[in-house]
Amino acid sequence: MKILLTATLALGLVNADAQIKVPEAAQQSLVKKFQKPQHVQWEKEGDDYEAGFIWNDKRMSAVFDAKGNFKEKEETIPGKEIPAKAMSYFQQNYKKTMIKETARITNSENKITYEIGIKGKDILFDANGNFIRENKD
């Protein structure tokens, strides 16, 4: 426990913004699931805690509840990894809209969804590229 706490502090897993306090269980779960995450920054997301970090040279985020239960991870991916059906839908329905980010989201049950981020919105698709919904940022 002492070693883990030392590693947690050394890796900068304690949020620099003192406005939120990240439960130790969430911090420990992050380190356990993603060994050696770098440049970790925590945010409050509803009742949960989201850690943004670099892992294996990839920009990622992961969401944990206060008890440290993993909920989902989001990994930034190249646009070419978005299913063709999703890209086709996007091009037909969001003409002349610039893509800010593309990501693969994997929940705790290994269900995959894809996200195309644009200004002020995220457009979500299932693993087959079918439109799910639009979320405001």
C-alpha cells in the first residue's frame, strides 16, 4: 500500500486542481489497469472520475467510480480506424464539418463504440458503424 501510494504520487496521479478530490480507490485502479500512465489529469464526470493520460504513447482517458470500479476507456485513434459505415453517415449528415478527434470507447464489458468529435458535439456509433446518438460536449 505504501509503495502504491508513493508510485501514485510520483506519477502525478493526484489532481493538481485542488477543487476535486479523487478517491484513492480510483487512483489505485488506474495504476493497476494501466501500468505506468503518464501525464495524468483527473476530472469529475457526474458521480465518476475521469483520468486523462498517455499510455503506450497513446492519448487515452478512463472512467472509474468512487469505489475504483472501471467503467470505460477512450482511446484516440486515426480516422481511418472508424468503421466505413460511420464515416459515410458522418459525411452525409455533417457536410463541411471539421473532425476534431476520433476515438474508440471500450466499456467494462468490452463493448466497443466509436466517437467522432466535432465542435461542441460527439457523434457516437456502434461497433458496426451504425449511428447511436449525438452528445453535447
